[in-house]
Amino acid sequence: MILSIIIPSFEQGSELNGALQSIAQQTFNDYEIIIVDGGSTDTTSAVVSTYPHLPIVFIRESDDGIYDAMNKGVKFSKGEFLYFMGCDDRLYNSDILNNVFNVPNATNSHVIYGNVIFAKSLIKYDGRFTALKLMNRNICHQAIFVRRVVFDKLGLFDVRYKTYADWEFNMRWFNAKWIKKKYVPLVIALFNEAGFSSNLQDVNFFRDQAMLEKRYFTFIERYLSAYPYRPLHNRVARVLSLIDKLRHY
């Protein structure tokens, strides 16, 4: 099996239906769906039961937040690549999964990532990332397909970070020397910018951010991120970007 689609869920039955519809419409069919529900009392179970034709694994048990649910999804999944979407996210069109996994050399990569479109503002986010860019903003997990071995070697999401555990995880893999990453210039999903992470502040993450950057990024990368308008910044940043492309693409 190529892909496991993992959906954390809690009291979002009405939204989950749309997510499942966007998966059911895919021309790509080598996938499973792992729904990890934290014990919803709404229509979630009823919604799941309306899709008997989909390969759904429905897990219902209490959890310690969205990233704990995502970690459970990783443990239950069987796919070579893992993809995480929220109940209120939608795959962009019916061919997107087929298009992603048919990009040349994509499946030889450890991480494949593309773009999302914010569902309300219709802004596209956010192109190819460099280390400097990742220190200032995150790659949406709705745009990323991660090979299972990345979790095996680097570990699961750190549940101490209630909103930005995926950002910390992205920092973990981005500069790892053994990682082969592939940017595909495709819109993967419609992302609900009014969702979970937009409504909460992650105190632990922002407390630890400087420490995380020191752990995962070089001194030069941190310096250029902190002083973006100093002389030679653009030239050095271009060189670092070129080195990154040669190393990973």
C-alpha cells in the first residue's frame, strides 16, 4: 500500500463528511484512511458508516490532543507514505493524489511536499521551502507526504507542542543529511485557515523555538534568519538554497 491518510477527529462529524467525499472522489485508490476520534458524541460515527466502500480504519478512544491522535494514526497505519488532514480540509481535486505519486522521482523521496490554498482567502501557500524560510513559517502538514521510515528514524510528533508539533517535526527532517525531499508545484489541499492551530497559542513551542533552531539549523542559517537585511544576505542565502537543492533534489 502506498498511502495512509490519517484524520484526527473530535466532534467534527459535519466537517468529516466533506473530507471523506474529497478522498472518495480520487482517481488514485492505493490508500487506507485512518480516522482517530477522541470519543465524539456527535454524528461522527454515523458519517463514517455512510462510507462502507472506503478502506477506513476507525479508532475511537480518548487522546491527549491532535498530535497524540496523529501519532496513534502513524502506529495503526500500513502505508509507505503518511498524509495528515483535518476534518475540515479537502483534497484539491479528484486527480491530486494520482498526480503527486506520478511526479518523476517523487516516490524515491522521503518527503514530498507541495502547496495548499487557504479555503477562505484563496491564497496559495507557500512554494518551495529553504531552511531560512522554515525558521520563519511552517510547511502545512496538509501539503506533505512523509515516508514511514522518517517517523521510524526521527520519532513521532512531540505532544508537548499542542499547536506546532508539526513545525518542530518539519524542522527535524528538513536538514537531516539522509533525507531526500521533493517539492512538487501542485496544490494538494484546501486548508481551513480558521481551524485548530489558528485559534491557539503554543506557549511551549515559542518558549523552545530558539533552542529548536539551534538544534536543527546551522549558525549561518540562524544568523541570516535573524539579520535578513545585513549586507551579503541575499547572495549567501542564494548559495545556501543552491546547496540545499543539490543535496536533496
